[in-house]
Amino acid sequence: MNQHVLRAFVSTLALAVALPGLARAEAPAELVAAAKKEGMLTVIALPHDWCNYGEVIEGFKAKYPGITVNELNPDAGTADELEAIRANKGNTGSQAPDVVDLGLAFAPAAAEEGLLQPYKVATWDEIPANIKDEKGYWYGDYYGVMAFGVNKDLLDTQPADWADLIKPEYLGAVALTGDPRSSAQAILALMSAGISRGAKPGADSGTKGLELFAELNKAGNFVPVLGKAGTIAQGQTPIVAAWDYNLLAWRDGLKGNPPMDVVVPASGVVAGVYVQAISAYAPHPNAAKLWMEYLYSDEGQTGWLKGYCHPARFNAMLKAGKFPQELLDKLPPAEAYEKAIFPTVDELSANKTAIVEGWDKVVGANVK
């Protein structure tokens, strides 16, 4: 699948799913009863403006009253999520996550380490085979592409590509959304930057991505601050590299104050898949399974699409006419995604290793 553009990837997904008779994913009554008996679901790393998670969480609570959703550290990165599982193996209290939303590159190793437990949702067959573990330890939930969020009030000229970020007019302007030593989103931003420099996905993209950010840091263009909608609005980080769905949601939330543009770079357009999984040590395993059933139901998948995230069942549901047209009309034009690259798990892993091990030595900035 490496180097395929979005259209080719979409075709692959369409072939990989069963289109007829889309499942409604109404959870079995016994699972609902068991989850309500547990009375709580603990999630982690789910900002409400990420993929419309705020509305998704409210939808789950409305559908299953009596289950409290305990939200841990919404700004945590993927590595933080896995560490929360490790640190709470014997803890059945409120600090132990039941479910996690991980960058794809982290999932296989987490399963191998024994941090995850298998579960297959009712709509399992509609999740493409190339983005799920065959035993059900993890499965793709949504994807998007790396892009730039730009405060138009502060910048006369918008960057069109990664190479532009080195220009003097972007002094003190460029930020990431997380620490590249632990954040899947930041790691994939560096991968995108590396590919824009001619690197192949993998260790090479990690190395060249580090080189670009070392240049940005040396020039004073890189701001070691966690970029988000608020830092863009305040002028602290006029340019933030992030997933398109996050940036589009931030743009909507700002309502033109300040005006914000979302720019898909001309090269190095990396598409990122995130995955869902249940902790092997989940204190509320039935609530965790019920959460999964909700996320992969028509309602849950549509909730993600409202947040500009392409859900795992996108092609099956699109073919069956399950999405409101007005929602589809709000998505960016297809041509913005035509150069998108979907790296393999091995390429993601090699890229991650190069960046995590090289960030301190090559770039040396402490993002916080």
C-alpha cells in the first residue's frame, strides 16, 4: 500500500469491506446490562475537538445512561496512553484506562507486550483487513492527512510546502502538537517533512524529518510549544503542523477570530491511521466493549466524520448512502488528498524509532 494515493487506497478499502446489509451494531442486551453494572468507562487522550470526540462521548452517555465516562489527560500522546496501562496493571481505580486510541505504529508492539486484549465488534467485517489485527487486538478507527494550520492575521504569505517553513518570515512561527519522542501526531509530522525532502517512508523519512526540524530550530523558526487552537489564536504558534481533521475543527471553533487556513502541503502528504484497543487490564471490560460497539456503529462512525475524520467504515457507509450529504459537502476537496501516502506498519515503526532515538541529539528542543 506504500506510495498509493488516496484514490487507490479508497479503492482498496472498498474491495476489503462487505457492502451489503450494513450492520446496525446494536449491542447485545447482556453486554449493555453488564456495562451498566460496572457503571464507568475510563478513556484517555481524547480532546473534545479531536475527531469530534466531545460529541461522540456525549452520544455514548446519552445512549447508555448510567455509565459515567471518566476522562483522563486529554492531551496525552500515544506513548503516555500505553504507559498509563503499564503503570496501572494492578489498579482498578479511576487512573486505569479501559480503552486507548493509538497511532498505528504503536499498536503491534503494544499487543505483543500484552497490554491489549482482543475484541471484535459487530461491524468487524467492514473494517478493512489492512488496518486491523486479525485476532482483534487493535483495529483502525479513522484517518486523515498531515497539514498546516495558519493564522492569516499574522502571516501575509502562507507556506505551501515544508521547505517554505525555513523562510525568514516564519521566525518563531512553526510548532508541533506534541513531543516527537512520544506523540504519534508529532512523529508523523516529521515523517511528512522527511518525505517532502525526497526520503522514502521509514528510517530515512525519520532522519530527514529530524534534519529539517534541526534547521528550523537553529533558524529560530521552531517554537517548542504544544500547538493547539488557542496557541494559534493567541499568536504563540502562527503555524501548527497537525492532522487535517484537528485543524479543520479548530478553524470552525475559532469562527474567523482570527481567520485560519488549513493548507495540505504540496509534497510529503502523509496519511495517518489511528486504532482503537481495549486495555488488557481494563477495570471495566464490558463498558470498554460497549464503547467499541458504539464507535463502530453507524452513529459513532458518523460522529467522527462530523469532526472531519474519515472513519474506518467510510467506504461501506458511503456506498450504502449512510452519510448526510451536507456532511460530505463540508469535507476538503478530494484533490487535496491525491498525493497522500499510506505508510506500512513496518515503515511507521522504522520512522518512529529514528525520530524517538534521534530527536534529542539532532534537534534538542524540549517541546512542552
